[in-house]
Amino acid sequence: MTDKTEQLTPRPTPREGEDFYWEGRYMVFTEAWHLKRGYCCGSACRHCPYGHENVPQKATSAK
């Protein structure tokens, strides 16, 4: 898991097109944004470059 201090570190504001795009009403973060964040958030994101390392087992097996 990720250190809480790292998770609470302020991040730059995401920029549309570079860091995220819209798919219907959903904001989809790009791999570039995830790399800026620096860790897997555990939400099973589509473009996670960290191999979903913090995603609970139930969420990964349901996909």
C-alpha cells in the first residue's frame, strides 16, 4: 500500500486531453495522470500503469 503522506501530497490540476478525457459522463484518467500521481489508487482504473497493485482481490477477479 501507499504511504498516507504520499497520498495527501498536493497534485497539479489535471488538464483535459493530457491527463483525462470524458467518456459520456465519466472522467477517465490517462496513464500520464496516473504516473504524475505516483501510485495505484486501488480503483481498478482503465489506464493504471501500476498493474492494479492496490485493487482489492474481489474487484480484480470480477473483471
